[in-house]
Amino acid sequence: MMLKLSSTALTIACVLLCACTGTAVRLTTPDAKALAQRLGQARIVTASLLVRIQPAQGDSELFTLRLWAAADGAVRLRAQKLDVDFLEALVRPDGGYQAVLVRERLATSGTLGGADDPALLRDLRLLLGELRYGPLPPAVAVAGDAAGWSWRDPLGWDAQLTIGSDGLPTSKRLLDAGVEVRALTYRRWQAFEELQRPSQVTLNADGDTTTIRIKSLDTPPEISAERMALRMPDGVEQVDPTAFNRRLLP
């Protein structure tokens, strides 16, 4: 005679069996609050990043990116190649941006979210979230188990996060209608002041691979208006974002 047990009874029996045998039981409910506390959060951040972009076709580009993110959501960027400034940009809280190629004296403007966004600004909101909050954004409803979490991301995609044996994220996928649009891999976690962040992040998007190494990450109490200001050089030519991109990453 076979004894039929409900799924609830089977779960209880499994837990009791593991307890009796000394086997560890992994929690089935994600503890997002504990992970958020472990990672730390900061609205105001400044960062120095070493960035390598490997396009699907063509040679890779290596540059340093300096970033200042203010409390109101504005972001100031400066990019350098071989310690020489080549890009300055300001992104307003509403997503509007201005960018200038310093040596070429070319400038453009627009609103983030378009197909012709300047290449270095294309995933800026994603990068900012990773710096400010880590792989887990605040105030999202997380589902899943101890090894894999999921939620609806503020960027409008479905997120899937994989957690390693040490309790820290190892990778994240962002999907649109079930199709992967971004994939991030996290390596070499370390402390930056009160924040815990992976010092190396690999981002795959549209066939391109971007490797980001965090050289420094600070959480100042404020950023001055002077630091956030973008001053256009004299004699700058205004071009559309598509033409700007051709000169930015030829």
C-alpha cells in the first residue's frame, strides 16, 4: 500500500530528515534585506574606472572613466586615453545629456534611451545602479531561492541574479520578453569605504564585451556645483549623436 503525502508534508519531512542527519538546509526565501545591508548603498558616489570595450567587430578600446554622481541624479563624466582628456559629459536627472569631444571640438546633446546614444553613455544608468547599490537595486520585490533571485528591474527589464556559495552575487541577466539583452559577471569583491562591490565587472550587450575595473569608489557627503558643471570649449561644432559616435569610437 502506497502512502501519498502532500507537497507540504514532503517539504516538512525533508527538513526534518536533514535536521536529523546534520545536513544544512538552504533558505528558500531570498533575504534581499540582508544582502542590501551587506553590499551597502550610497546615492552620492565618485568613481575612477578602467574600461575596455571589445566590439563584436573591430579592435578594443581602453580608457579611464572618471564619474561624479550627485544626490539629485545628475552625473558628470570625464574619459581619458593615455592620461589625455578626450570626452566630457553631463547627464541631467531627467536623462538629458550634453557631451563634447575635447580635442575634436565636437559636441552633441539628446536624451538617454535612444539607439544613437553616445557609446560611453549607453549603459550609464545600469553602471550607476551597480556603483550606488550593487547588483541588487533598492525597493524591488525579489522572488526565487537561495541560489537564484529574480525581480522586475527599475530599468524595465526582468532581472535574474545568481548567488555564490559565499552569499555574494556572481552574475546577473537582464531580459526583455524572455530574451537576454544584458549579462553581467562579477569578480574580485572588495570593500570600498562602507560599500562592498566587485572590483571587476564584465558586461555583454549586443555582441560587445565591456570589462570594467573599479580603481576607486568613494562616497563623499556632497559634490560641488563647480565640479558638476560642464564648460564647452570655444569654437565647438554641434553634431547629431550618430556623427558624434562615429568620432567617439571609430
